[in-house]
Amino acid sequence: MASTLLSKTLLVNRFIHSFSSPSGNTQIFTSVFCKKLFQFQANSTNVAYNPTRRFSSFMASSVSTHRAQFSSKSFTTDDPVVSPDWLHSNLKQPDLKVLDASWYMPDEQRNPIQEYQVAHIPGALFFDVDGVSDRTSKLPHMLPSEEAFAAVVSALGIDNKDGVVVYDGKGLFSAARVWWMFRVFGHDRIWVLDGGLPKWRTLGYDVESSASGDAILKATAASEAIERIYQGLAVGPITFQTKFQPHLVWDLEKIQENIAGRTHQHIDARSKGRFDGTVPEPRKGIRSGHVPGSKCIPFAQMLDSSQSLLPADQLKKRFEQEGISLDSPVVTSCGTGVTACILALGLHRLGKQDVAVYDGSWSEWGAHSDTPVDTAAS
């Protein structure tokens, strides 16, 4: 078993090295690497090695079993997160699907697909945040078309009747983006795993290494489906029906209108330094500063030390400290539309289920030479 794992690890590293993109085009790299890695897994002996499996199973079985069972029809959507204990109790329910939606900033030098292969929640499928995006846009991981999203989700085997729990490898980060994406396309039976994979493992719950044959086939089908959609080619049967919610997505024009009209409170999830323009943006060619009239609440202030969403009373206090009224509409933004969704998640816990997200966020606004920008000095 150890020699098999070593051989697989060496091949994985070889794949990563051969497909590294000096241009930084992570969308193409991720899509190609995902397909190659899953092809390798499908053609090799699938050995799921986990040295902590016995200990994890013992720890998981020692947790109280008196927990609510899952029903996609009756489970409330009022709270946007579920606990690791709840997920463990309901993991084998047929109408519950789990997605690993890990994504990392380029400077973190972490590969989400490789990490998924090393350890993921049993039965979880990989959701490619960069890959499931608008291929006609130069901006990172922009929202795909309805047809493309429906094709990907259908290929993953998710139906409209299913409940979906999404998590990531940081605790609560990119999973919020995928939560928002499902809601944009009309699927409200979607929740984020509070604390993500780190909290799941801290509690001693089991993880899987490598992926099952079914997971490999679905991931490959999803990758191919979105490629075919944007090439204008036919795809397999679409079993997931979307219902686009335009009020949850804002573009540059809507932000421009809001500067004058102030119909929505605009909250920026980036760090205070980036918001004030005192530190440079991580992406080249993008000005520093913020949209005039917007306020800054860094996304990390929504989370506790375990990267779990703060309780409602603490979230409410944080928004009130920045002068945000829960009685008025809100739009959120960030760098690339990922952490803005964490603010939306926190506001959802407080009962605001109609928070819009500016999809292009600062990567779009700051790149335009004619969009107004404020800084701390202005």
C-alpha cells in the first residue's frame, strides 16, 4: 500500500510540474490538470490510504448520535451553514450531496485539486471554482451562463430535489462563493459547512484519499460539459433546472448607478489597507482604493478563530459598528467576487436573504481608467 501511494504521489507531482502555467492562467491549468489527474486515477488501482482512519472513525462514533436527520424538503434555509456534527449524521442520506469547493489565492501556492485527492470528506465531489466560470470573460471565475451552470451541476449528478453542502480547505472561504452561485441560479437548498474541512478533521471525522470511480467520471463529465457549452457544442441531458435570480448579481453599471442613487449600502470585504489604498493590489494593473460611498468590513471579521461564522448577535454588532442598517438593501464586493460572498453569508444569517454581490468586484472596477476611486487620502 505504501509503495502504491508513493507511486501515485510521484505521478501527481509529475502532472503538476508538466502542466504548470508560467502565464498564471489558473483556469486553463486547473481544467487540464483536473482532467489528466482524474484520467490517471481512473486507469490506476484506486487505493484509499488514510493512516488516521481507525482513530477518526472511533472519534466520530463517540460523538452524540441525537441529531436531526436530513430532509431536503423540510430542512430550513434560514441559517446558511451546517455543523460538522450535522453533516456527519446525514452524510449517507441519498438526497444530500457534498462538494469540495476549495480555492486559494495565487500567492498561497496551494493546489485545490491535489489537496482534494489527498483528503476530502467521504463521498464529496470536487467543484472547480475557476473552471465553472464565464469563458468569454478575462476576469477571474466570473459567473457562468445558466446553460453552463446547469450542464456542470447535471454532470455532477445533482438534482433540484437535492440538498447540497459545500465546504473548502481553509474553513470558510471559497465555499461561500459556490453557495452564492447556487442561489443565483435558483437553488436554495444549499448550505456551507461551518469551519470547513479543518474543523471536520479537528473533530476527528474520517476523510478519504483519492477519489472513487464515480467521482472521477462526474468530475471529468463536468469539466467537459462546460467546455462544450462555450464551444457551442451539444452536451448530455440537462437534469438540473435553473431559475436565474438577477437581483443577487450586480455588474459595473449597477455599481455606477448606485454611486449616484445610493439605493444600496455597499460593503467591501477586502482588507482595510487595500480599501484605503495604502497597500498595492495583488494583481498587476489595478488601482488601489475603493468605490466612492462604500464601507469596509474585511471578511475575516465575519469569522471566529476556527473559521466558523460568528453568532448572529456578534455579526449584527459588527455591521452596526460600521453604520450598516439591516433594514436597507446591501450590495457586497471584494477583490474577485469570492470573499464578498462571506459578507452575504453573514447577512443571510441575520435574515437578509436578498444581498447582491458585485461579481467583477475590484478586479474589474480598479482596472478601468475611467471609474471613480476614493482612497483614505482623498
